[in-house]
Amino acid sequence: MNFPNRRRVAVVACASALVMSLAACSSTGGKPDSSGSGIGAGSADTPRITIAMVTHAAPGDTFWDLIRTGAQDAADKDNVELKYSSDPQAPNQANLVQTAIDSKVDGLALTLATPEAMAPAVKSAQDAGIPISAFNAGYGAWKDMGVTQYFGQDETIAGQAAGNRLNDDGAKHVVCVIQQQGQIQLESRCAGAKQTFRGTFETLNVNGEDMPSVNSTIAAKLQQDPSIDGVLALGAPIALTAVQSVGNAGSPAKVFTFDTNAALVDAISDGSVQWAIDQQPYLQGYLAIDSLWLYLNNGNVIGGGGPTLTGPSFIDKTNIDKVAEYAKAGTR
């Protein structure tokens, strides 16, 4: 895409410094409000713009509260009207993007969990001259789709890190639970873990929109095979449900996960979940919006054409106390 012909802004240097300082942050928290979490520093005096954020979030998944909190903080700082919408079904998500295009938004922040389904909507936005930042999902596809900025983690590398950590923890037989079959970032996590894990590794597909079903499906698997000593979840709500499943099945399996929320922080503290891989969702949401503001006002591209990685890092008992402080503030 071509750089927009917009006025330069006096606050770009301040915003760039804030982006650098946030690069060490992470996030989880509650439902965002119109004022954000208070992390943003000052407010831009640039003209008011509208940015739509469209994600594949499933109803009730509190991980996305962290994305929205970060996005709202950036929007508050940047004088941006943020319009957020989501749908876990790819065709519906693509329709939401087209609705945003038709409303003539100034920018789009998108997750690309199902790239082939999202490609026509992305092309439509590009044809309309609307800049796009991608985040959270679509690591292997964003560049081929012509998107210029991406914020997230390499899910295969994150999975490999999980597999190595499972080896270190002495696991021998692990089940990786996929809550939304076909989503590329979830499949990549399990695939990466399988590459490095030295024991028996299986995947188990569940319906992440039906938590009682998730509970019973995991419990049935554990009862069927008592040799399973590890459940690797791909999201905090699934991990917390897996803790219940382990108890219901009378299984000795330990629970490990990707991603956090406030309740997951407590679960790591009390030992019911061993560790979580953190991709810093607050930071993803923040940068997805702030990057578009920088691009529209000063032609900046964060990452210089490459991905901006926000993870993976591990949260466990060695650092959970510090993380808990930020979780109480709603940003971890």
C-alpha cells in the first residue's frame, strides 16, 4: 500500500517511546471501559479517526478482554474512535470486515485465524485504500496477503517451547486440546509442541463454545487412558476447565496452557495449572491500534516489514507474584 498523504504529528516521538516501553509488558484483565486501563500517556491532538478491530473471539473468552483493553488504551491516547466486533466463524468475521469497509473506517486491525476465508475481505479493504494491521493470528499468512504490519508470536516456535518445557517437567503422555478446529494458530501450537516433545503426543478437538462439553470430553479422554499425565490447553478458559476435568476423572494429569487471564493467574499461584505461555495480548491490542495511528499520521511501519513478536514467554510460580500485580490492574 502507499503511504497516506497526511500531516505529520508532533506527538509521534512520544508515541514511539511509549511503544518501546510497552514492549516489555503483558496483559490480562476484565471487560474494558471507555476510559481504558489508564496506562496511556497523554492524548494526541491529531484529527479524530475511526479504526475497526475485528477478531475471531469466541463469546466468553476473557483472553480477548485483554486485547480490547490494550486497543482501547491506544485509542484513548491517539484520539481514535475504536469500533470492536468479533465472531469465531470465519465467514461471519469476513462479513464484519466488509461492514467496516462500507462504513468507511480509516483503518482496520484484524486477526487472520482462517486466512483463506479472510483474504477476499482483506483485498476489499486494500482496494478501498484502508490500511490494515494484523495481530494475534495469521503469522504465516499476513505478508502473502499484502498486510504490512503484524503483532503476535510465531505459534510454531511457541509450541516448540511448550514441548521442550514439557520434557523438562518429565511429562510422558500429553494431550493437546484444540478448542476451535481449523484455526491455524491453534493447529500450529500443537504441531510445534509435537515436534519437540519426546513422549506420546495426541490432539483432542473440543467445542470451545460449549464448556460443559469441553469438560466432559477431556474427562472422558483421561478416563479412557490413565497413562495421560499432561493436558496442554491452548487458552486460559480451556485450561481452567481441564482442571475440573482432571478432578472429575480422578486423573493424576497436570495441566499446562497457552495464554492467561486473571483466574488463570490464581490457578498458577495455587498449583492447579503448572505454567502458561504468554503472548502478551494487551500489547497486541495496543500495537494493532497505535501502529495504524502512526502509519496514518507519519507513514511509520512498526517492524520494518517483518513481524513484531510479543511472545512467547513463560509465566509460572517463579514470576507469578509480579504478574498478579498487573492482573489486578486489568492489563495482564
